[in-house]
Amino acid sequence: MARKSACADIWHVVRYSDMPSDRETVQRKRRELHEQMRALAFEPLMRGSIVERVRKCGRPNCACARDPSARHRGKYLSVHLGGRTQALPLRQEDEERVGRAIAAYKRLWALIDGLTECELSDLRREARERRRARSRRQ
Ligand SMILES: [Zn+2]
């Protein structure tokens, strides 16, 4: 339950339209995102996706050899790593753990997006301030 609400917070933080531009608010958001990033460092994290595959087992006497509806279904973890895609058969009892690790990876990217927005916000504000200072001098 606590995990869920923490996740919802992150999504709230990175919604771009919510992004305020004053220095203090951006700094507060940045600290908040870094804090969430540190919390994420204690969780298993991985890239990849869980896919379902339907296959023939190869035994000539199995029903799957003739009947497409009798083909075997199984879940796999698919990961592109080191230049190749690897597919690991996934046991049902590992599915939740792997799903959580993949979710943590996605949350990390959401945090990176939020931090990127903080930097953009600062750069935009600084450019505005420079423009204003220039027009005052003229
Ligand atoms: Zn079969």
C-alpha cells in the first residue's frame, strides 16, 4: 500500500503541466526527486518485459503438434542486453518479483524525466531573467 502511494507521488511530480518555474519550487522538486531516487537504490531494478508465448513442444505425439489451440502457453522475461535479446522462461512464483523490478526501472526513468524538467525549468527561467536584465539596461 505504501509502495503504491509513493509511486503515485512520483507521477504527480513529473507531470509537466504541474511544473512551476520559480527557483525555490524547482529546488524543492529536485530534492524530492533525488530523495525518491535514493529510496529506489534499495530496490531490485531491471529492464525487460514480461511476454506470453505460445509454442509447440516438439514432441510428435503431443496434441500441440496438430492442434493450434493445444499449443503450450508460457510467460517469458524478455531482455535486450549486450546486443542481443534474451528470453528466460518465467515461473509463476517469480512473476511478481520480476514485475516489481521492471516497475522500479520505469519509475527511475520517470524520476530522470522529472529531474530533466527541473533543469529545463531553471535554464528557461535564467534566460528570461537575462532578457529582462538586458531590456532594463537599454
Ligand atoms: Zn506439446
